[in-house]
Amino acid sequence: MSATAAAPRLQGIRHRRFTVLLTLLAAVAVAVVLSITIGSKSVPLADAWAALTTPTGSENDIIIRSLRVPRTVLGVLAGVALGVAGALMQGHTRNPLADPGLLGVTQGAAFAMVASIILLGASSLLVYIWFGLAGALVASVAVFALGMVGGRGGPTPVTLALAGTAVSAMLYALTSAIVLLDEQAMDVFRFWQAGSIAARGADVVRQVLPFILVGLVLAILNAPGLNALSLGEDVARSLGQNIAMTRTIGVAAVTLLSGAAVAACGSLSFVGLIVPHLARPLSGTDHRWLLPYSGLIGAALLLLADVIGRVVAPPGELEVGVVLALIGAPFFVALVRRRKPVRL
Amino acid sequence: MPTSEIAVSLRVGTLSWRLRLRGVAITVFGLAVLALLMALNMRIGDIEMTVAEVIAGTFDQNSPAHFIIMELRLPRALTGALVGAALALSGAIIQSIARNPLASPEILGVTTGASVMVVAGVVASGSVYGGTSGLLATLGIPALSLLGGLIGAAVVYGLAWRRGLDGYRLVLVGIGVAAVFTNVKFWLLTVGDVNDTARAMVWISGSLNGRGWEHVMPTALALAVLVPLTLLGTRSLDALRFSDDTVTSLGVRTNLARALMILAAVLLAAVATASAGPIAFVALASPQIALRLARSGQPPLLCSAVIGGVLTTAADLIARTAFSPLELPVGIVTAVLGAPYLIHLIWRARK
């Protein structure tokens, strides 16, 4: 194809990509509105707007400002973080079934946090989020190492998924051992492990925000390198890529994003797994587009799942982590059934 | 030829088995180790005993320790050994069928299904009866566990079935279904009272604490019925290692044989889980260890069962002594020791 013929086509693709981006942004906006207005007490849109712009201290104002808004913001942050982390993980391991939840990162963070609470007496999120990040780091490095072993191509999806199951099972056993010896810790832990964005408050949002922002910056920086790596390490090297550097940035980004999300919200599996599969048909294989799409779809998915959890089991709520598993697992099974597990 | 090839044939009517001497020797040796470990395990309790006292207490009716041994310690030790054997046998069957050393009844949804049902039962009954339901504890939990295990396996098997069964698809579907069960379990744990949650947590970690004859008997019965049946099926199992086309041409009705063997494996794992809760990784590791010790092509069934008993009893011994006087559930020890072994297997498989 000649350069003159390619130019308009390329422009068309770019145009389409911006359209998709705007559509996804609109979807997130709709999800945000739903998340702010729907709940055990529905608040009309006009009242919600008034609560945000001209608060009078009414009951609705308090619900919106102190409960719904922090919850929604945390949902957006965690959704973006997990969506991007999932896309990065699937890109780096070239494995369509990679997901921070399935691969043990969540349990790594859980174990480190519970251990720090019980053994070292850490009491505030600000302290134990560091332990959560450290745990997530160790687990993601371990999973990546397992993901890369065997050199060319890495392991099949099934071995990676099993490795994740093994790592998770061991960490979960260690966590249970600690929790079983301390009933108070169990009472905290059982609510954390179900995975929820409710009742976390604005201070939690403020504490995880920097980690997620740094993670997102690293992810964006990682995109071109990841594109080269998806051609294979040899090709990437001959294109002048520093492979060790690209991998390191990738691990750091995955750790920050999934570690922060998990520390704040508990175990939220399947976001990172599903989202890249929804984003890839829209973006193609270019990670510079796949990553932002994944982030936006992740945010919309997490918020919608949370809204569903609020309305399906009145008067109580179903934790968003449970809703996500109920949505995500059928997707996972369908993915597995549709074809032989493929390599990316 | 290596010694592993020394074999004799055992014929009963039209049936015949090849007995490989190395496998037999390891099975016998394993039984001896198992007896020793059980004796060591029975020493532990409110009254410490010597091994001699344990042996005297077991076989001498006039011994002062006889009552404690027979009513408290022997049932616990036997539950551990039998449950371990049943899990290992189940794992050996599933690994042969899935043609995958990494498959286990955990993957088939048995243990996770059982966990969900039991947690649901404990949480529901706790709020209704104030947590004092003796009937639920002795009869309800094993029944719920059995039911949950069978449902879990049926769901995984049904979802993985697509014009036949593919080992890899089975494993991956199992992981997906396990994730759902686990999350539902997490949710149920948040619903209940914290005391019920603590009881449920101990059970879902896999514990041998306070196990009596009522836990020994179901497992013993299941083994007594299913071991001969699975041994009858060894021929199909040996054949199922090959591709479906080859198996069919060898005259084995692939899907029927596979379904029956899987049913046996599921029953074994479900009964074991009903008695002691989900004890992780025994089903996965034992057949692989047995296979390596016996140097055979695929997991030897009886040898795996003995190794399973040995592993579970050894893990229980560690669980009771490592943080003495605190006791950990045995399943935590097997998970902490078993997971690195699984990772090692994955590592080896890739190299």
C-alpha cells in the first residue's frame, strides 16, 4: 500500500479511536451518576447536584457528600487501576488469563497487611498500605517469574493460572493461620476479603490516590515498550528496547496499581481479567490505546457492579467483590470454553 | 533394566494386574512409616504419653490409657490417615484422567463446593439456633459438605463438557468455578456472627481437631467400597492416558470409563472433605510423590493412598507441635508446604 493511500486510512483509525475514547468516558460518567444517585436511599439527580454545588446540610446532602461521593471516587480509582493492571499483566505475560486476583497479587497484599496488623500492630491504612504494596510486589514478581520461566513464550495459560492458584492458596493459608489465632483480626479481615468500596471514606481515597497516579504514569510510559515486547523479546531487543527496564517498569506499575486498589478495597477479582478482553476488540493490540480503554472500562464495570450489589439484596448489600465474581466467572468460563487457551 | 521393571502378574479369573515390586515395597514401607507417625501423633494431648504407652493403650484393654487412646486419640489419627488416603487416591485418579500432574479434586470444585455449603449451613444455623446445634455439628456438616462437593463437581464437569472432556479445559473451568465459590464463601463469612465465622474458618481450613469414630467410619466405608472398584478400573485408567482416539481403538468406552472414574474420585474427595474439611494439596502432591518413588508412568493408586495418609498424619503432627500449645488446623500446614511443591512441579514441567 502506498503512503498516500495509507494516510487517510490511518486518520480514520485515529478518528475512530477518539470516538471510542469519548464513548467510554461517557459510559464512566453514566456509571458515576448511577453510583451517586442509586442506593438504599435513592437521591434524585437534581438533589444530588444541589448537594455537590450548594450543600444545605440536609440528609441527602450528607449521604451524597460523605458516603456516595467517596465511594464513587474510590470505585473509579480502583476500577481504572485494576483494568490497567490487568492489561499490563496480560501484555507482559502474553497470557489471556492473567489477572491480579487470579495470580496471587491480591492474596500477597492481604497476607502482608494482616501480618503487619497482627504482628507489628499497624493500625492505620497509611501504615499497612505499605505492607500491602510490599506483599503485592513480592507476589507479582513471583508470578511474573513463573510467567517467564522456560524462556521462549513462557508457560501456557493453564500453568500460569495454576501457579497463581498455588501462590494464592499458600498465602491464604498463612493469612488464615494468623487470623485464626486472633478473633478481632478475623472480624476485620472477613469484611476486607469480601471486597468492597463502601464505607471507606475520603481519607482512604486520599491515601491511595498518589500510588495509583504514579502507577498510571508508569503504565503509560510502559506502553510503547510493551508494544515492542509483544513482537517477542528478540525483535524488541533488535528494535533497541531495553527489555529489563520495560519489564521492571511493568512490574512496578502492576504492583502499585493492584496493590493500592487491593489495599483499599479488598479482593476484587476478575476486573483485571475481563476488562482487557472487552477493550482489545476496540483498541487492537496497541497498548497506548488498550491501557486507557481498559482503565475506563474497568471504572465503569466496577461502579456498575457496585450499583448492582446495592440493589439486588435489599435491605442489605452484596459486596462488589462478590458481584464481580458472579459476573466475571461466567465470562472466564466462556473464554475457556470458546476455544483452546491461546497465547497472546 | 532398572529394578522398577521387576514385576509379577496377579490373575483373578479374567482380570489381571501387573504388580511392580518397587511399588509394592514402597507401599509396605509407607504403611510402616504411617503406623509410626500415627503413634507419635497419639502421644500428644492433655496427658503426654510415650510411644510405648500409646502402643500398650491401643492393644491392652487393661492399660490406664486405653480409654483415652480408643475414644479420643486413635479416631483422630485414623481420620487423618484415612482422609489423606482418600484424597490422595482421588488425586491419583483425576491426574491420570486429566493427563495433567497439576490437577486435583480442589480443581474439580469438590472442596470449594463443600466449603460454601458448610459455611452457609454454619452461618444459617448459627443465627437460628444460637450456635448450639449439636445435631448440625455431628450430622449436618458432613452431609452439607458431601452435598456441596457433589454439586461443585457436577457444575465444573457440566461446564467443562463440550463434545467430550479436555483436561486443560477441565482445569481452567475448575479455577473459574472455584473463584465464584470462594467469593460467595467470603460473602457468607461477612453475613454471620463472628463466633460462627471463627468456627466456619477452622472447618474450611481443614482440621482434625476433635474427630471421633463418627468421622472414621464414613471415610473407611468409602475407601472399602471404592478402592476395589477403582482397582478394577485401572485398565481403563492406564488406557485413558493416551489420546481419546487411541483409547477408543483399544476398546475402552472413553467417556463412560472416564465418567465412572471421575465419579469415584469425586466421592472419595467429598467423603474425605466431609470428615475433616478441605485439606489442601494432599490430593495433588501425594500421587506425584508416589509416582516418583515408584518410578512408574502414572500415579500408582494404592501407593498414592498410603503416601496421602503419611503426608496428612505428618502435617497434623507439625500442626500440633510447631506452635504448641496452640494448634493449627492441619490444612494450613499442608497448604503452606504443598504450594511450593506445586510451584516446583510447574517449574520442572517448563524446563
